[in-house]
Amino acid sequence: MLITRREEFSASHVCLNPALGPEQNRALYGADANPHGHGHNYVVEVTIEGDPDPVSGMVFDLKRLKDFIRREVIEPFDHRFLNREVAPFDRVVPTTENVAREIWRRLEPPLAQAAARLHRVRLYETEDLYVDCFGDRS
Amino acid sequence: MIRLTRRYHFPASHRLHSRELSEEANRALYGKCSNPHGHGHDYVLEVSVAGPIDEHGRVADRAVLDRLVEECVLGDFRHANLNRDVPEFSGTVPTSENVVLVIRRRLAAGWPRAYPAPGPKLDTIRLYETKRNVVEQ
């Protein structure tokens, strides 16, 4: 069984490679390479896999999941300029893929310690574009 | 594993009606979907691509995907009568299931040109006929 909690954060970012020139960055990343950045209302969905506990009836307490997401993701990311304020995006280009993967990295260890099996992090950059990260599973 | 999904929209009309069945059987099987003048939907199409994150931080170039979907699917399906305007549906009932199969075949045919090996793989096609009816493969 899969359970999912959805949260939101607003952040700005720039997608460009400092080793490349403006024309190359524009060709690679399009308008996402505008040097002063742009913003999104990101939506993150965190999915846990498991079986309902016979006593509580819960796979995992969604209030605790909310707290984990708020602490590990929303507080550091919300209303930030990712490239300037959130590691590792000072040196890793904050594409949707890389941000989703970073969210997985931040959530998986504390959730594993709380005996929760992280199944998927889904990150919507816009309503029409989202990335699923399943950790190391192929 | 990382999977990137892009969502597209196309309005289209269709009629569910099989020549191999009687009118009564069509009505019994397809209900209102067999109304003779057809009906329409604002279809939502999700195309998912899977692969590793490349050196540019991406699973796939979105502009390449958008161009491929436009050329292979949306150009023909958008504002179309699926039964009359899309050749595959002249002899095949355009249920969402069959529309997904046709979309997958069209994208698969153009995929090697858009994403030469060892590029990202076409993963899932998901089609929302309405918010409540969803088919994916």
C-alpha cells in the first residue's frame, strides 16, 4: 500500500552551466537559463510504502510524515533562491530532476530511522512537468 | 531511477461504435459514448521518460520531447475528430485504451531519431479521457 503527503514550496532558480557561454546555456536550458532566475510554486508529493498497522490502521502517521517534509524540505527550500541559498545547488544545476533527487536524499535517512520505507518523491515544477525519483531502484 | 513526465492537452471528439456489432449491441456496450454524432473531451496526455540524470542535470531534453509529441501526436489529434481525421481509427474503435496504443506506437516510431541510443527510454503513456477515467501503459 502506498500513502502520499503533498506539500508546496515557492522558490526561484536558474538552470545554467557556468562553464558554458550564454548561447550554449540558452540552447541547453532555454528560458530556464535567464541569468537572474525565475520562480515556481513547486509541489512535492512524498510516498511511503508499507502495510497498515493492525492496531493503528496506518501505514505511517501522516502527521509525522508532514513534520518530516516540513523540516527537511519546506523550511530550507521555501521562499529561497535555490542556486544561492540551498546546498548543493550552488554547484549542482537545480533542474527538476536534481531537486527531486536532493529531496529524496534529505528525506530517506530520517524516514528509514523512523521505520518508514520511502517509495517515491514526485516533484512538480509546473502542472505540466513533474519528476519521479525512486531512489536507487531501477 | 528517475522518471520525467510531461503533460499535454488536446481537445478531440470521438464516437465509440463497432461495425461488427448491431446498433443495440453498440448502445448496450458503449452507452452514451456511441451517440451517432460523437462527443468530445479535453484529453490530458502524460508522456513519461525514464533514465539516469545526465551531465546537464536532465533525464531528457524537454524541447526534444515536446517537438516529438507535437509531430507524432498532437498535430493530428488536437481539435480532431479521432474517428474521421486519424487514420488508425478508421477501423479501430477510439477507446482510451486504443488511443494509448496508437500514441505509443507513433512515439516509439519517432523515438530513435529524437533520442538516439543510449538515450532515455519511453516509459509510460497515460491518457485522461476525463478526470475520472484514466488509462496508462
